[in-house]
Amino acid sequence: MTTSSPPVVGLVGLGAMGAGMARSLRRAGHAPHVFDLRREAAQAFARDGGTACDTLAALGAASDIVISVVVNAQQTEAVLFGDGGTPGCAASMKPGSLFVMCSTVDPNWSVALEARLAKLGLLYLDAPISGGAAKAANGQMTMMTAGTPAAYDKAGGVLDAMAAKVYRLGDSAGAGSKVKVINQLLAGVHIAAAAEAMALGLREGVDPAALYEVITHSAGNSWMFENRMAHVLAGDYTPLSAVDIFVKDLGLVLDVARGSKFPLPLSSTAHQMFMQASTAGHAREDDSAVIKIFPGITLPAPTSTPE
């Protein structure tokens, strides 16, 4: 009796999420081929198992499944089709191979990409992710997926190796990205609201650590308040998810709603808050730095920590 060998998996983008996903694949018994523009990041990963590829073309040729974990649609285009004369991976992928797109993008763009790849004989999964770097590292993140039955068959157990929850939301691309956009609506609004609440507390002279303790044990708490306001209390704006991510993502939210003339007043306000933080010089700081737009408050110094 013969058993089929596991698919060869390639992963592009060893950032906060991608690095954890690659490690989860390795724990599950895969030896991923990896590529990152920071060559040293790929080489560091491969020292513990796997293969660092010098080019996207080499990764595409070696892989049955390519997982792309980059920031946006523009970077995904470059991964697939190249940029500035450097080839992408699509041209070297074998017919019947699968491309798994994990970025937050316009759902209509994702639908169009599925059709473009189909013409090349490639399968596609619309598969945005959520959960943060810690959950990605532990294989506990969430994937919001949509694709053809053939794409899911090709993926096999690879998605489950990276995520605790893999939601199947449709039999063609688009639904995964729509759900991710809605998730980002809530995430962005919750961060903005959390920052506003903490800023009011500071303005009113409430001890910020005491406020954090009370709110995180009360009905007004949210995951974003608990997570992001801990950054504010620590005075640590090292970016895990940067301000400009929500400039982009809430912009996508508003673009999607604009297409059906659907009003989103809270999203619009939150988007303006992140835009203001970005233009004030905080674009690459942690998204909790949106609190810095509020006047007349003194933020906790970097030596402060939540109690």
C-alpha cells in the first residue's frame, strides 16, 4: 500500500504573521520553502528546517501550495506577477498548484484574481487571516476562506496546520475578503473607541492603571481595549500592527460600502482618527498611537506597565 507524500508548501512574507505561520507548518511536519525580501529572515528560518529561496520563481517552481502573507493587493500582485523586471511565482508554478492569498484586500480584486489564476491553470483560495502574531506563532489564528472545492482539496490539511479556526465561507473567491473587511471595521472602530476612552480618563485625572483594571473587568471591555491600552500604559508603541494598516483597512471598508451606497458613520470617524495620527507622524507606530491625536493629555512614560 502506498501513501502520497505531503504537498510541498511555500510561504512568502516572514513578517509578524507569516513567520509564525511558517513555524506552525514546520511543527506540523512540513519543510516550507520560504521567501522574504529580507534574505536574512528567510535564511534564519531555514536554519531550523525548511528551505530559503533566493527568488519567487524558485519558490513557485518548488511548491505545490504557495501561501502569500504580504500587506496588500499591490504586494500580492508583485508576489505573483513580479515587479520591476523581477519575476513573480505564478509563471513557474506547476498547473494545478494552489495560491493562498492571506492579505486584507478589496473583495472585488480577489474575485478578479481567482479568474486570472484560473486562466494560468492555477487554483486560488481567498483566505485572509486574523488573530495577531502570538496566535499565528501558536497555530491558533483564524482564517476566513472562500474558494472552489478543488482548491480546498488541494489545500488538504495545510490550513488546519496554521489555524485553529478555518471558516469556509463560499465556493468562489470574495466572501473571505468581505468577512475580513467587516472584521477590520470592528477592529479599527474598537481601537479608536478604546483610545478615546483612555484619553478621556487621562484628561479627567483618573489613574490609567486603575482605569485599565476596572474596564477590563467590566461590561465596557473589548479585546482591543485590553490588548491595545496595555501598550499605552507601557508607553510602548513598537508596531505590531501599525497606524497605517488601519488607514488602509478602514479605507477598504469605506470603499466596499461606497459601492452599495451604505453609510458607515463610525468607520468614517475612526478612519479620520487614524489618518490624523498618520499625518501627525505616527504612521509606523503601533495602532494604539491613535491616542496621540487627543490634546491636553499626558501619556504614560515608557517605564509604566499595566498592573
